[in-house]
Amino acid sequence: MYEQNWWLHKINSSHQLHNDGFAVLVGAVLALPQLGNFNWFNILLGFLTGFFFCAAAMVINDYYDRKIDVINEPQRPLPSGLIKPKEALTFMIGLIVAGSIFSILIVPFGLLCFAVAAASLAITATYLTIGKRSGLPGNFLVSACVAIPFIYGSITALGFVGLNVWLFASMAFLSNTGREITKGIVDVRGDRAEDVKTLAVRFGEKKAAVAAVVFYVFAVALTPVTWFLGLVGVWFLPFVMFTDVGLVICSTLLLLDPSRDKARKIKKVVLMLFLVGLLAYIFGVIK
């Protein structure tokens, strides 16, 4: 019974890894805001691709960390012996096959969708296996995993990536990188003990805070471009102004006090601001 629950848990909790399925849907809406023109079957297939590839990534994480979990989380199915490593690998392969089939069925963009989805899974697997301890390169890998589903959603809807989607994906990449660096300040003690080479570990909290702020500022600087290019409507402004002002305030507070406690609060606020920025783009394009 517990073994069956583990398989179900990996499917039901796959939203915990970047909400890939939902991000694909958002990317499609940003690319094609005229919802009446949607090929909803393609969008469903795109959602399922993200969903199953995300679940596969979670299994990869559990498989790769199984020896560490013997010490840290011995009650988990793999280190406890309730699930055999070969069974986990078989399940992972099944998830990847399912996700691949869903991507290929997206007509007429199947091959391109499969290539993008496979690249996204490869990036995720690289982070989970060797990127976690690398510091800034690992931060970039995580941020790429956040941005790619929006790009994938645009491809499922149009077969290409619109400029507004590129801008939003870039904003997501930059702001998430800043947040990952901020998280490094929060986790600096444990990361130092585990030899995780974050910017906070290598150069100290103050310099890490400056680096995080640089990424926040670049994310803010991108938002006016969308407006000036006429890619969004007037409802874009109140949401994006809230996001930009919030990021500027967070940046200022982090520079003034790059402590662990302050960084913990700021990383939570930045996540909320990212969601508001997402609403800015959605309300800005829907007609």
C-alpha cells in the first residue's frame, strides 16, 4: 500500500517543481490571448507534457539523492528499501515516455515541442544531479527551468515564441536568479558545511546581496519595454508597477541588511511579486 502511495505522490505532487503544467498554459495565453482561437487539445497536450516531465524530474531527484537520504531522510521509500532503485528508474522512464508522446502529438509542432521539452528535462536533470552544489551556474539552471515552460506554452499555441513571451520569460529568469541568490544567503550556514558554492558562501552575504539586486534591477528594467513596444494594454500598468516598486523596495532592504532573517523574508515577498508580475502580463494581453 505504501509503495502504491509513493507512485501516486509523485504524480499528485508534481506541481511542486515549478508548476510546469500551469506555466505551459500561461505561456499559451500570453502567446495567443484570443482564447476563442485556441487549439485546446494542443494546450492540453502541452500541459500534460509539462506535468509528466516534471514528475519524472522529481523521481530523478529522489533516485540521485537516495544515498544522502539514508542519513537525512531514512524513512523515504528509496533509502528505506520499500521501493527498489530499478523500480524508480522504470517509473521515471514511463513518465518520460508519456510526456514525450504527448509532446509529439501536438500537431503540427510536435517535433519542435518534443525538442524543447526534452531540453527542459535535460536542464532539470543536470541541476538535480550535478548543478545543486555549483552555486551561480545552478541558479541559472533553476531559472531556465522556470522560464522554459512559458516558452513551451507559446510554441504549443503558435509554433513560435512571441516577443511578449520572450520578455516575460526573461523577466522570470532574471527575477528568479535574484531570488535563488537570496536563498543562498538564507542557507549560507548549511551550504558552507555541505560545500555548496553559492555566492554567499564564496564571497559573503553582502556581495551576494549586491549580485541578487543586480538581477532584480535588470528584471525591473525589462518591464517598460513591453509597454513601449505596444505589446500589452492598459491593465498591464497597475500590476507591473506594483511588481517593480516591490522589487525596488526589496532590493533596497536587502542591500541595507543582507542578514539571513531579512533574506528569508525577501525571498518570500519576491515570489509573491513574481506572481503579480505574471498577472500583469496576462491581464495586459487578454482581449
